Amino acid sequence: MRIGVGLPNQVHEMNPAVIPGWARRAEEAGFSSVGTLGRVSYPALMDTVALAAAAAATSRVDLFSTVTITPVWPPVLLAKELAGIDAVSGGRLTVGVGLGGRPDDYVAEGYPAKGLGRRLDADLEIYHRVWKGEPTGGGENPAVPTGTRPVPLIFGGTVAASFARMARWGDGYTSGGVPGPMVAGGFDAARDAWRAAGRAGRPRLVAMMYFALGDPGKGLSNIRTYYGPYAPEQMTKLVLDSVSATAAQIRETVQAFAAIGTDDLILHPTTDDPAEIERLAEVVLR
């Protein structure tokens, strides 16, 4: 199982200037990837900006959007944005596709928080047309250079439509910040949908969890703020109870996800203290 570390792009009131150095330190420490979380209406850094900064600051580490709320974007613009980040990185980007659960993230006129499943299905068609180099905007020009690759996509969700999209369009499945035993069923459903669609091989299985080693109190407070009023209290409590705040808890988390066949586990920070990288590396990589 590969272990990555998140970028602190969605830590409440984080300092955006830490992102390039954070990504470099994560690469130097030996993490397999750096990851982002996506949200718009929140005092933090847009995931695409964080990924672009990490792409420019590193040369080897994989770049993961563990979730990008894709329907908040006009699809041609997002497809071009993601293709550009992937190209700058030399083909190291994988994007987690999500619908989001907070209506305040839908800020662009004409892109409301409704009809999201239908919109996403249409958007996925558009992304791939853009990446193939088809003309956009009613003219003759494509949006991306020749040779642009389709950006690998992974899908979250727990309903049948999510697994069907994953099997049709995706490279794999991604879970949210809940314990391994709760994720196992989603991984099984992803494998089943993959086989039912006649896909070769198996889906890439990705999971994310939170950790707070340096200042657990601040980290837990930031998580509660992040989940905020739109998340059911039961869900917020589940995530808070799952935050790893000691070396022993992190090791237990790693073992639990390895046991269910996780390919990539990305441990997301809850503060923007860069020393968290070395603290985590000492536990999971040494």
C-alpha cells in the first residue's frame, strides 16, 4: 500500500505560501503522493491552485485530488485546467470526482446545486472530448495541445450510479475520511461494478483519513469547522473520532486500510504546520 500526505489547502485560514515547500518536503520525505480536498466557499486555497503549485515544486511525487467538486465548474474550463496541471507535472495527476454536499460551494451562475448526477454524466463526456483535442467554443481550435492525455479519474460515492460512473469512466474508487471497516463495503462494490462492466484488471482503491500530531486540539477544531453546518452531527462526530492524533492511532489506521486491499492511503493534515510532514513520516515511512 502506498502512503501519501495531504496538502493543507482546506485547513481553515491556512497560509497558502506553505504549499510549494510542503509539497517539496513531502517528496523528499518519501511519500508516494500529495493530495488535496476541494471546496469553494471556505477560507482556504482552491484545490486546483494547490495542485498546480505542487506540480511546479516537485518532480516525482504523485498528485492526487482526493475530491474535486467538479460540477461547480464549467466543464470545458475544468477539463483544460486539469489537463494543464497534469502536463506541468509530467503526467502525475489523478483527480477524484465528487458532487459535494454543501450548496454554498455552487457559486457560478448557471451551475446550481441541483441536477448534479445528470450534469456530471454530461460533463464527463465533455472532459474526454476536450482531452481528445476536439474543437471547443464553436470554433476550430481545441482547448489543449496535441498529445494531451486523458487525466485519470477516480470516483467516490455510495449509490449505484456512482459505481456505474466509476466503472465506465474511472481508473478507480475513493472513499471519504471514515474508518477502514466502513470503507470495505464500498471497495467491494467498486470491484463488483468493475467486473460487471467487463473492465480488465481491477480498480485502483484509494482512501483518505485525517491526522493531527503536533496540535491535536487545533486540528480537531479545524475539522469541526470544515464539516460545519451542512454535515450531519453524526457524520462530523464519526470523522472527529477517526482523526489519528498519536503514532499508535496512525499505525492502526494504516493497518486497517492495508487489510481491506487499499492501494493508496492519503493522510490529510488538519493544520498547516509543515513539521507535520516529518512527524508523519517518522511514524509511517521509517
